[in-house]
Amino acid sequence: MFGFIATDYDKKVYQEQLKDFLPDHFIDLHAHLWKKEFEPWGASNGGATWIDRVAEDLTIEDLVQTYKDLFPGKTVTPNIFGGITQNLKQCNDYVLESAKKYQYPHMYRLAYDTPVEIMEKEIIEGGFVGIKPYLSSKPDYIPNSEIRIFDFMPKEQFEVANRLGLVVLLHIPRSARLKDPVNIGELMEIEEKYPNVKLVVAHIGRAYSKEDMGDAFETLKHSKNMMFDFCANTCDYAIEKCLEYVGPDRLLFGSDMPITKMRMYRIVENGEYINVVPKGLYGDVSNDPRMRETDEKDITCFIYEELLAFKRVSEKLGLSKDDVNQIMCKNAERILGL
């Protein structure tokens, strides 16, 4: 689907609940670009299979139109980078081409075995503001359940990022997600050893339910620079606890485009998230534990659901308009150098 085709219900949600809440200009820290004809990389997306049902690609023209359709009257600046399973070079080349055309900030995708000399040269020459590693890029001999952060972005790559003062937008690994003590330990190690890295923990550490949180912020509250995006996260509790422990100066908005074009809402059962979707819209989902169909008609899109969760938390915590603008725009401006 090119752009976003809004229903009357989508328009009602935006006009009545989101338009006045959102600043006139905001920055999307977390937007993917790729073309369907790109060669596969050979790595999986690291887990969820439902993602593959949502979009086969997202071109820069599609992304620009999507923002216009979703957020009439607003201006959105995306930070762009490649998709998960597409050829690295094709994605980086396309992102660079798109960034030059639209003057957008952009991130460099890499693999765990990308030589640091090539990585540094291409980042500098391409004007990339940061790095987007993926946990699916790891040595074959490491089981998925045992991946550590430094397996998919080794310390020598962090040293380059530290020297260049880059943003690192990081998906944390392991089934326990944010509450895994190995992840927490390595996040704090990155903070301590690489102080010039602008570390952003994506999706609030993939904490999509209250059960995913554990007591992670009892340790992470001692960090000074670590940031978090609430990209593709509709969990009020996760957003609330992040704000309570680290404050509005260290939370950022991201969309995870094109995934959040998805028409859905999210529920949690037994600590596991489930995407509730219109019947028949995404094919046969009967064998996917993360998907459930419904006959309901008034279902809006994932990105509105994400922003509605953020709005609920903002109202509960009494955030000011300046706080909302800080989270939606100013924090990203600061770390991206805009």
C-alpha cells in the first residue's frame, strides 16, 4: 500500500485525540527503507514472523506520502535506515541516495563482521549520523537464546562509534528482553566504556508488556546518557516507568515504519503481546501466536495506537507541552545534530 489510506475512524482518532496533542513538527527516530527487489541478506528478523505480513517494502516516496496521510497539518522528519533482511549494501546505498534527496538524517546498517576500516570510511564519507545493528547478525555457532549485544556489534565497532560520537540504535537480544541481567550488564558497560556513543535502546528494550520490564530500571536509572525510544510500543506501563526513572530528556519517538501502518490494536495475555487485526486482512494467521483476528470494524493503525499510549501516560504523569515536544522532537534534534 502506497501511503496510508485513512478510514473515517482513523480521521476521527487523529482529529479528536492526536492532532492537538502532537507538536507541529516532530522527528521519527526509527524509520526503515528498502525496495522489494533488493536481494535478501540471509539473516532473519530475529523472531516475530507477523512483521513480514505487513509490508513488502517502503520507498522514500512512500514514506513521505505516508506521513502526509497520517499527520495532516504536521511536518515529520524521519531518521532513515535499511530493513532487517535485505542486502546491506543495497540498503545503505538506497538510504544514502534518499537522504541526499530529502536532506534526512540517516543511519548505517552493518553486520557483526563488517571490518572497522570499511565501516568507518563509509560512515564518514556518507555522512551517516549513527549505526543500526541487528541482533540477527551473529556468528552461526551462537544459539539465538544465548546472543549477547557484543556478539552482533563487537566492541571494536563500538570503539569506532565512540570515536566518531555516533548514535547507536540498539535492539537488545535474548528472550527475557529488558529484564535479562546479561542485557542490563552490557548496557551499563556500553555507557561506561563508550561515553561518546549516543546509545538509544529501541522499543524501551522490547518491553511490550508489564511482565517484560522486571526491575530493569532499578539499575538503568543509574545511567546518565542512555536513551530509549518507544517505537512500536503500546505498553503504557513501559512508557510510564521509563519516564519516571529517566525523565522526558531521555525518551524519543520512533515509528518503526512501515510496520506501524498495520491496522491493529494490542492486548496482553499471560505476559505475551497479541496483535488483534481485522479478519482476513493479513492472510491466514491461525498459526501465529502473536496474531488474532476480530470482526470489529473500528480499528485504527499501529502508529496511532502507539501515540495514544504515549498520550495516556503523558496525561497521567502531567507532562507539559514542552515535555511532549522534548520527547517528540528536541531530544532527537540534539542527538542527531539537527
